[in-house]
Amino acid sequence: MVRHIEEMIRGAGGLRLFTQRHEVENPRGAVVILHGYCEHCLRYSHVVERFLDEQVNCYLLDHRGHGRSEGPRAAVLRFEEYLEDLDIYFKEVRTHAPKGPLFMLGHSMGGLIACAYALSRKPELSGIVLSSPFLGMKIPLPPWKKVMAGLLSKTAPSISMKTDLDPYLLSHDSTVVEDYIADPAVAKLANSRWYTEATKTQESIMAHAGEWRWPSLFLHGGDDRIADPDTTRRFGSAVPQNDIKVVILEGLYHEIFNEVGRAGVLDMVADWMRPRLKES
């Protein structure tokens, strides 16, 4: 039996955030799943199903400005707002999963949030999984766009524009891409303040890589044209090498959990997580 509950919670500043939890009767652990930029947590149902097969409870939220959560679409004034929401959400998760191993999994922007949260809050976690984390852009913005983004971030931070992201760079699976394009809950926007805040966060994470202390699995699509796999390699090399595994999945695009052959990628995560779970 799996219990599935959707509910709204109050995030930082009282903003209403959409959350969902999937719980089995005798869990061996729990994982908090953080989605990427402009998408939402309901795109991770197949990821949830794979973890439930391992008797791992799953807890997900839509970040502010995403999916069913409140807030300006795909925008923040401070990247710290995501972390403040997570402070609240982790307390909520621990009311439902008070004991046992707890993991955090972040994809793309969710990976950036996971890294920033870990390094600033130092949470007690049994492990962290990063999926194509947005630690650096594969193709940097042209200088004039950087200047424009900086100006807009200061003078008109609430303005968002249509993104020029090519959705066909997300996955080789055309059905996934078509569903993404047709999904009204996926914001097709880019916000200048979000960009400058994310860039500062990327720099901070690299500067504090030596403070990393969690068992970790870093996965990145080798043919990712959005988030830079080489930056993930550099971060993996910079963190203390206690229990860290970095895997570049050659030929895969950005959304490795939505790629052709995704079952094998999810099995890789499950295999890594299994010895870190409590005995059934």
C-alpha cells in the first residue's frame, strides 16, 4: 500500500507551496526530490515509482514560482528564498519521516539548490544525488546578454521574458519533449534576477566545495547542452573524496531521468542508495 497526499504548506514569507508525499508502510528511508527551473514536481512520478520499489518514501515540492506553488513565475529576488522554503519543508518532512536515512536529490536548478542548501545549512543527510546539476552553463551567455541581464536584474527584477531554451535538448525521447512543450504548468520564461542570483550561487558553491561532507552520487548527461558536465566534474574533483561518485553518462542530454534508457539511470541511483538504507 502506498499513501499519496498532496497539500499546500506555507513557505518563507507565508507563500503557499504545493507539496506531495508518497509513503509506504515500512519505509527503509526517505528522499526529498527537487525539480529544475521552469518545471514542476509532477513530472517525477516515474522517479517516485522507482524509489517506492526500494521502500523509500518520496517528498516533493514545487519551488516558489513553479507548478502549483505561488509566486511570480520562474522568478526570485534572492536565491536564498529557495533555501528558506527548504528550511520549512525539511522540518515538515521530518514530521512524517522522523527516523531513518534521509536523502536529497536535485535535478538541474534543483541540484544547484541542493548544493547551496547543503553547504549553507549543513543538514544531517545520508546522501545527496545530483542529476545534471546547474553548476555552470554549457554555452555561456554572450557578453552583451550578461550586461543586459545585470541591468534588468537591478532596474526591473520582476520582468521575465520568453526563454530561448530549445526543448529538444532536454531528451532524445520525442514523447517527453512533446509533453514538456504542451504542459501548461511548465513556464516558458527566463527571469534576469533569477539568472544573476543563480550565477552568484554557482560561484559560491565552487568556492566552498572543500566543505562538502555527504556521501554523494553526481550524475550528468555527457551530451548536455544546457548545464555544463565539465563543471560537475570540476566540482566532484574539488570536494573531499570520502564517498563521492561522479558518473558522466555519455550521449545523454540534460534530463537523464527522462532519457531513452532512463530505467538504467534510475537503477544506478537505486543501486547506490540501497546499501545506505536501513535493513527491512
